[in-house]
Amino acid sequence: MTQTILEKNYQYFMESDISQYIGEWVAIYEGKIISHGKNVKAVAENAKVLSKGKKFLLARVPDKEAMIF
């Protein structure tokens, strides 16, 4: 089964060391971070331009204390 681009981006988010972005929003497109920062709107707008309007994954990198189930 082939993965969609969003599935690949999510897999990158879950499996990569993104600890340098703790507490920030990241936009992932084609398996790489194309935008990041504290302001979600700015990150999304920048990512929209960089991805040329194509779908990207927007996610917040949790703080070290956050627990994900």
C-alpha cells in the first residue's frame, strides 16, 4: 500500500528528532520542515507559499513534559 503525502509527512513528524522545535509549530512538506515558529498563523501562511498551495502537515511540537498516548 502506498502512503499519501500527508501520511509521509506525519510519519516524518513522529519518527524524526525535532527536539530543536519544542514548543513551536512546524509545517512539514515532502518529508521536511519548511516553516516553524511560535505563531501558528505565520507558520501556516509561510508554508502555504513554500508548498505552492499544496497540502502540508501543520503540528505543534509538544513541550518535554507533554505526554502523548
